[in-house]
Amino acid sequence: MARPVWSGTLSFGLLNIPVSLMSGERRTDISFRMLDARNNAPIKYERVNAETGEEVPWKEIVKAFEYDKGSYVVLEPEDIKSAAPESHDAVEVEGFVDANSIGPQYFEKPYVLVPAKKAEKGYVLLREALAQTGKIGIARVVIRTRESLCAVMPQGNALLLLMMRYPQELVDISEYNIPEGARGDYRISAKELEFSEQLIETMSTQWKPDDYQDEFRERLQKVIKERMKAHGVVKREEEEHEAAEGTTTNVVDFMSLLQQSIDRNKRTPAKKNVAAPPAKAPAKKTTARKATKAAPKKAPAKASRRKSA
């Protein structure tokens, strides 16, 4: 059974709905392992020092930012934690916008919000309110140590959480050579446009997702099955993992919380831009950064010949 990627609360105004974040996609790529052709043993990937050729243990590995070619600044764990947001257990909705006001390029990855036990009322309340108003919630969520922009929207009986890209992550299309101007500038006749529209009409159909399959994957799976029958396989037992149960909630007065949220928003000016990342206040104490300049390149010592597995 699928396990939650993240557990916490979905909050808007003063309402908090305990939820679990479940993956909304299923990767169907076929992955391969690299083997030694001499004895079919798996090949290991090891962490090797580029200068000495020796393997580096995990405890000796540090994170660094390469600010110039061959020049690094080493970051301590405290440095990274100081930049991380404080809230890790809430999807905090900062505002609601029209569902059709956001371009498709902003959406990245889907998740399904699943309510915890006894949290169904708040879940359905938000779902129905979004469906009636045609709005979607713009929020932030912290998964592991990264804060991401996301959208909360209704889809049938479910609430989806779609990971979003920040504007800084998108390429401005004006950087590319895109044809501009009217059709007359490209000598497109009215008859050509009419025929194109007729062709689109004749090819129009209903969207049926099941009609579209990954044909390459299906053909590759067929080849794999044939190889398995011809050469046999090695089986191994799979461990079963039980999904963690969500937290429960007490009965809450939704009308009171909604009224308080509305009153609070009337007194507080609306945010100018809910999608822009918040400015971080500089930390009072900064950990000393270690700036290291790469040593002149030496001829790398030959790595000792490793025993084959």
C-alpha cells in the first residue's frame, strides 16, 4: 500500500485540516542496472577523491557551492538550516485566485491530499467552496528541507496539490525567435485558415486518457518477458510496508472559525503578490564560511585495482 510523502495540516484562515500527501503520479519508466559482462555482477558506484583516487567515506563529505571555476565555499549543516523555513507541518494557503488565471507552465507535479480520520467535514467544505467559486488556493509547503510553491484545487471528490514553479524558474519566451504579427504578414490566406479550422473540427474528439498508452514501454516489456522465458529469472521476496495512520481531529466550530477568518482579512491589507517567495530576514549569527581555492591540478594517482565482486 502506498505510503504518505508528507503528513501535516491544510490551513486557510483559522481552519486546519489534517491531511496526508500521497503521490498523484506513477512512474512507468523501465530502469536498467549495469552489470559486469564477465560474471553478470552488479557494478557499484563509489565516491572517489578526484586527486588521490581513493574512496571517500560519507562522514568526510561536505556540501559546497562552486562560485567560480575550481573555487568553492563550504557550507555547514547549520548554514543550510538557517535558510530553511520554520513551518514544516502545514500547507499554508496564502490566497485564492481564479483557476484559469495561471498558465500551464507553472504546474509541475501532482499530489493527492487525503484527509485524516474525522477531518472529512473540513475537507469537503473546502472542496465544495473551491468548486462553487472557481478558485484555487495558492500555498507553500515544506517537504524535507525545501519550501515549494503549490496550488490546491478540486478534482472530482478529491483535493489535489500541484507543485508549482516559481517565475524565476521559467524561461521568458521572448528569448526565443517566436513569429509575431498578423497572419497577413506570413501570407496566410482566408481559405487556408478555413481549411485548417475544418481539419481541426473533423479530428476533434472527447478526451479519454485511457486511449493513450506508452507504446514504447509496452514493446520493451514484451521483449523483457521473452528474455525472461528464454533465460530464466532470479526471484527475491518483497517487504510489505504498512501505511502510517493519519492523526485524528476533534469536532470544531467551522462557522466561528470562518467568521473570524473573514473578520481578520477585512482588518488586514491583502498581500500584493502571494506567489512571490517571502524575503528572509538575515540571521543574527552567521556561521563562518570556509572559502577554499582549488589546488593546482596534479596528475591523478592511479586508483588501486579493486577486486571484482
